[in-house]
Amino acid sequence: MDESQIFAIERPHPNLMKLYFFRSLLSGPGIFVALPVLFFRYSTLRYRFDAQGISMRWGILFRREVNVTYARIQDIHLTSGILQRWLGLADVQVQTASGSAAAEVAIEGLQEYEAIRDFLYARMRGVGPKAGAAAGDSAVSILRDIAADVRAVREAVARDV
């Protein structure tokens, strides 16, 4: 799956509604509350992958939107329960350095979860090997400059003593 296909993902897979239905059934009499809530979540759930980051929004009465830039991503986890595996789904949990133990964004209802995980890893590290090499080269040059400054300070202190 290439970047243009990932950028085109905007809605969860229809199997997510099936998953929500099964979860509602398992809640017993709570199905009358759980099913409408999960239905409206599924109906309003939207994703956007663009050049800057990930955007996810949902909700009717209480609208929620989460935006995460690729540079803020610290870690990515894939999770799937037995029902999710049966339906071919997994959750891509994106964690940032926000101080919370929970994921900042949990992208759910996608069958292309491994491709999305790989795409996000590539974006969080800087796309392409040249970007990583340039960052490493600049860090080395900064450390060399610092070492030269420390030597100069030592020589100045040695002359004054």
C-alpha cells in the first residue's frame, strides 16, 4: 500500500460496525444504550492522513477531534482481540509524549493496519534514509563544535592560572 492509498483512507471498514454490534450484544441488557452510542460513533468517525500528521474526529452531541503531527509520535502499537481478528481488524494505537499512559489516538476499524503502522513509523522517523543521515551528520557536527569550544575554554583557563 503506497502513500496515496493511505492518504485516501477517511472512514473505518464496515466490519467495525459488526464488531460494535457484537460488543453491544455481549453487554446484555446494556445493548439498548451501547448499540446507539456505538452506531453514532461509527457513523461520525473520520480519519485524515496528510503531510503534517493524523486527524481523527467523531461525535454528534459531544464532538471530539484529535490532531497528532508525525513529529510528536513516540510509539505505535497494534492491538486486536479475538473478534477483531475474526473480522480482519486491528487498532493502531499512537502514543505521544503527552504524559498519559493511554494512546493519544486509537485508529480503529482498519484492515490495512500493518501498512498504516509502517507508514507512521516511516513518517515519525523522517521519510527516507537521507533525512536520517542528515540529522545524524548535523548532530555529529554540533558535538564537534561543542568539543572545540570546551578545549578553547580549558586552554583559556590554563593560561589564566
